[in-house]
Amino acid sequence: MFELFSDPYLLLTLSIVGFIAGFIDAIAGGGGLLTVPVLLSSGLPPHIALGTNKLAACFSSFTASVTFYRKKLFNPLFWIMAAIATAFGALVGTIIVNFVSAELINKLLPIIILLCALYTLCSQSALNESANLPKTNAILKIKQSIQGFVLGFYDGFAGPGTGTFWTVSSLALYKMNILLSSGLSRSMNFISNFTSLLTFIYFGQVNFLLGLAMGVFMIVGSWLGAHSAIRYGSRFIRPIFITVVIIMAIKLAYQAWF
């Protein structure tokens, strides 16, 4: 339980990785691809590593979502259907992952993420600097509900790249610019992280000491990443986003297929 205090190297590793993951996650998503392997290397069993990662990720996603909200880049009331569906999907996904192997998803994940990178590379809406939300209608609520449940379920079941999927799917579904899509992504990611965390806690699969230690440094990285994204806009986010998702796809493909 107290291995963190007896191992300065582990503390340093958690600090550095947490900061970098928080920074990247606030801009492009995918921070879990850094934090989960580190937690596994600390000796945690896989399910406890996932639960502990959710605790740390809550710090990062909450910090980023509050930052985007304060800059008026996220409207909670407008996205209420997505929020409810995300929480429900995350609950279902986290319960199921405790009983089902994610091997097939691990093999498909690199392909899906690479397609996301290609879409973003070719998407003209990512360069659109307008800050308009889509029109409110019945179809919008259906889109929000389906998107929220699917991505919430995925985050609870597997997790890596959820923020990336939120950003890319929002670009496609709502034709919003990448800055607004990032604000939505960070906020929905926090909802699914928090719901999933509560479920992992129920199953007793969270190491609070390691999760809190990493989470503190993720707050700093996330704050810096979110402010950098907001200050420099879409032309700053887009190249980092594409770079991160391509690296993410290659890393996951290597792990799953080789």
C-alpha cells in the first residue's frame, strides 16, 4: 500500500508521466495510453490498474472541463442528453468489463483510431473557426444519446482514446470546430471517468494512493494543456491531435497484433 513512499523512482515516474498525460489528454485525449502501462509496471493487476487510472483521469478531465466551461466553450444544458447517456453507458461498460475479455476490442482499436486520425486530417470543419453549436431538434437529441452511450460504454469497458473518439465524432456529427469539440470531449470524458471510477470502487479495484499521487500531477498538465489549446486555437490543437492519434494507433497495433 505504501510502496509509493519507499520507491522514489516510482514517485518520479508517476509525476512525469502524469504531467505529460494530463497535458496531452487536455488537448487531444489518449492520456490513458501513457498512464495505464505505468500503473501496470508498478505491479498492479490489470483491473486495479484500470480502476486506479480512472481515479487519476478524473483529476485531469475535471480540470480541463472546468477550464473549457469557464471560457464558454462548453454548455452543460445544451449537452444534457449526451451527459445522461454517457453516464449510463459508462456504468454498463464498467460492469461488463469485470466479466468479459477485451481482446477483440484491443485488436480493432488501432484500426478505428487510425481512421479517426485520417478523418481529422481530411476534415475541413476542424479548421472552421466559427463557434456555433448545432441547431436544437429531435435528431440532435438522438445523436447525443447514441454518441453518449456508445462512447460512455467504451470508456467504461476499455478506455484508451475515448477523448479522441469524442472529438472526432463531434466534428463529424455536429460540424463544430475542433475547439468546441474538445470542450465537449473533456467534459463528457469526465462524466464517464467518474461513473466508471465509482463502479470500480464498488468492485474494490482502485489503489487510492497511486491514483491520487498521479492525479495531482495530471491536474497541472491538464490545466496547462487546456489553456494552451484555448489560447492558440484550432491550428494548435489539430497537428498535436493528429500526431497523438497516429502514435496511439501504432502503439496499440503493436501491442495487440505483435
